[in-house]
Amino acid sequence: MARKSAQDNNNEMDLVLALDELEKTKGVKKEEILESIKGALCAAYVKNFGKDDGKGGFNNREEENIDHKAEKVSVDIDPNTGKLEVYAQKRVVETVNDIASEISLDEATKINSKYQLDDVVPVIVTPRNFNRIAAQHARSIIIQNIKEGERKSNYIAFRSKEHEVVTGVVRRVENHVFKDKKGNEVSSNRYVIGLDEKNEVALPEKECVAGEQFMVGERVKVYVVEVKDDKKGPRIIVSRTHRDLVKRLLEKEVTEIEDGTVEIKSIARDAGSRTKVSVWAKDPDVDAVGACVGMNGARINAIVSDLKGEKIDVINWDPDPVVLVANSLSPSKVVDVKVCLEEKTAKVIVPDEQLSLAIGKKGQNASLAVRLTGYKIDIKSESQAEELSEEEWTEGLEYIGKGEYLDYKAKDSDEDVEENVDNLEEVVETGENTEFDDFEEISEDEFEEFEEIEEISDDELAEFDFEEIDDSDDE
């Protein structure tokens, strides 16, 4: 008997030592695990009490007909010694009708003379061999809490990296089969990227730039779109096509952006092909574009390398939408720009020989400018503009030119001026445009309408050397 008691004491101390070690190494709070163990032991008591000892039960109570499920029990564990006791809460009555929930006044006063009728008395009902059952449950609870604690800490660690760029190593390429919206099975490759020793993320083919391929062991930078809490661990969604990937790369590469001297106002991106970025310097003595490009293009070239050769146009942001629209059509030169603030439209005149450059291959340059500024842009050559009357050109709407923005807004109250400037900045920051938000997703009818707006005839396009224009565009 003494041997068993000594063994129980050892088990109790082992439990305390194990919990202390867990708290130090895993960061799992001792009190939280003890509460979980107490709850599990209460359930184990109700489930197992009353079974025959020969079959694994641990009944040592004199009452054989007690309904143990009706008992209100609690388990107390000393956090310093690990000693545990099971208590049944019983009400003091004159005549006991239910021994599971009631105790006589005589029995209650034996425990403590202060108890009176209707008091609730905690009665020790700890069965023999209960420490053995407790050790089994404690072990499973501890293991479960270790896994849960690691999962939570892992989630918290990656939650802080949401909307940031992380670097990982390609570990393997998998063929992933899934069902589309119509229920058809679709097969595509995905890259499994290791972020550290334990965590891996899947980079689906649809989140890679078209034609982009990686080798096993290659280091790759991805943008963390979202981190979700899952039972199996943090579910990390990453992308290489997200426009904020360019933003984060710029922030890391350009110290002036990181310290707030230069601000990124808007980004429009055709992943894998070209990106336009508008930047603004808070300090008038700082060249925002020069800071982003770096000496001999060192900074921008580093980002282009990370994006596998994707071209990046960096332009100066300006509160005057006329200047902003003109800058957005870079590298094309602009002769004249007029904007209608109410309709969010812009009329642009470019030199005859640069019309195709302003529009870009498959309309890309114009599309990116639309998304960058939030203005629907109508581009015409000088010769085309000369053929139109002022009324045809402006369509009867009020347009303003360069330098007229503040004078035009001065007609309104100061509050309205400030509100309109804020609205302009908000549109530019989001780059949103309801009609041409994503050029690749424009329907055929909308694309034809876009071509009609440009009013470029086949004969006029035939006069241009597209090969030469594309080469200058690349430069």
C-alpha cells in the first residue's frame, strides 16, 4: 500500500514537472492545461465510476446503488504538488432521499461543524486507482495542448505576415486535380514552397505569371494574400500575380518609401508584362521617380529581376488630374490633355507618330493608364483632333486643361475643394474604374467600343512601324 502511495506521489510530481517544462519551452500556460485536465477527469469519473474493479473500474464507495451521473463533481489539482481530489457537491438535508446529491446534517457536521441545513458541502469522493486514470488522461490532454499551442503560435506568427512578401524555397511540383464551377475535373500544376522547416504553402498555377516556371530548390518571393486559422494549422494563401507584390517589393528596395519620404499613390499591373506605379515625394527636394529607379536603375532592376523581367513604369503622381493623366501615358509624349471632373473622362492629344505608342500593344498602355488614374481616356492624334470641332471634342461637357484644376475648384467652397482632392487621391490609390477595371476581362463588345473611342483607321495604323514602336516601348 505504501508502495502504491509512493508511486502515486511520483506520478503527481511528474505531472507538475512536465507542465512546468511545457510552459517554459512551448509557451503553453500551466493553468490552461490544468483546467483542461480537470474537465477531462470530471467526465472520466462520471463515465467510469461504479464499474467492477476487475474490469478496470475504480469503485471504493460503500453506496452501491448511487446514481453517479446525478452527482455534481469537480476535480481539484494542486499546481505545486500535483495532488488531486474529486469532490461531489451535496446539499445538507434532514432526511437523505438522494445520496448522489444530498448529505445528512450529522455527516456534514463531521466534515465541518459550521455546516447547517441547505448548505452545499464538497465531499471527497476520490476513488482508488484514480491517479492511474488521471495520468492517462493528463498525457492525452498535454499532447493535445502542445499541438494546439503550436498551431496557435504558428498562426499568430504568420498572421503578422499577411499582406507582406515572404521568401521560400520550391520543394516540389505537384499535379493538382480539382473541380471547376461546372463540376468538371481540371488538372493544373502547383508549386509547394517551404517557408521554414515546418510550414509549406501551395502556389497554384493560376497565381503564377503566365509562362513562369520554377525549379526545385529555387528561391522565390510570394505575396501573402490571406492567412486563415485552420484545425490542421495556418492556411496561407499566396500569389505572384497580385499587384501589391510590386508595392511591397518597392517598399523593401527603396529606403525613401520605407521611411515615408516617398509615397506610392497607385499601382496598375498586367502581371508578367507591365506595371505602372505613380509615386509622390512629401519633400519637394526629393525626386520620387529617381529614388525608385536608383542609380543606373539598380533599384528598379532588382525588382524586375524578382518579377522575372516584368517591365515597370514609374511616374510622378500629381494632384492635378490633367498632369496625372499626361504622366500616366508614359513613355508616350503628350501634346494636350483636358479632363472632365464630373464625368471622370480625359481627352488626350498625342503626336501622330506616337499614337500607337500611347495606346500600346493590344491597348495595354492605355488600359494601365485608365486603371492608374481612374479616368476614362480618349486618345487621338494631332491630325485627328484637328478634324474635330470644339463642340465635338468636348461633347458639350465642361473640360479643364493644365493648371486650371485649382482655379476650377475655387468656384466651390473650401470644404468642397478639400473633399474633391481627397476623392481624387482615393480613386488614384485604389486605381478603380468601373468600366475598364481589368483590361483582360473586357468583353469583345466593350473592346470594340474602346477602339471606336480611339477612332484609329486601318490606313492610319498601317503607316506606323509597330516593330520599331515596340522596341522603343521596351526601352
